[in-house]
Amino acid sequence: MRMGTMVRGAAIAVCLAMTAGAASAEWGAVGIGTTGDGYGWSAGYSYESDAYNRVWNECGGYCDQIFTFYNECAAISQASNGAWG
């Protein structure tokens, strides 16, 4: 499975998880390693730091871009040529 396909699947899960819990205040995060080494996502945390740390752990320390969000949806994607957004 290519990295871009895995990241898109993770991004969809973040959106669905945040939509399901829209009535409560929740932190989430998405992260990607710009060298293609890792990705991670989290949703449903009471604290921003917990959401961030979950992504860092899922990436195995390879994510150099981690973005947090509050009561929102987020997505990341990476193309086979390494471009991401």
C-alpha cells in the first residue's frame, strides 16, 4: 500500500470521529513526516497536548509536521512524489 493511500484513510477517520462527537469539546491532531517516513492522527482528546503526543507516538518520532485542531475536522494527504498538503 502506498503512503498516500494510508494517509488519506487516516484523514477520513479523523473527520468521522470528530463529526460523531460534535456535541463535546475535543482536541485532535494530524501529522506527517515530510520525508515519507510516517504519519499519525488522533481525535477525541480533552487536552491538546494529549492529541499531539498520540500523533507523535504513532509517527514513531518521524513526523516533522503536526497540526492540532479543536472541535474541527482535519485531513492530510501525501502524493507518491512526496508532495503533501
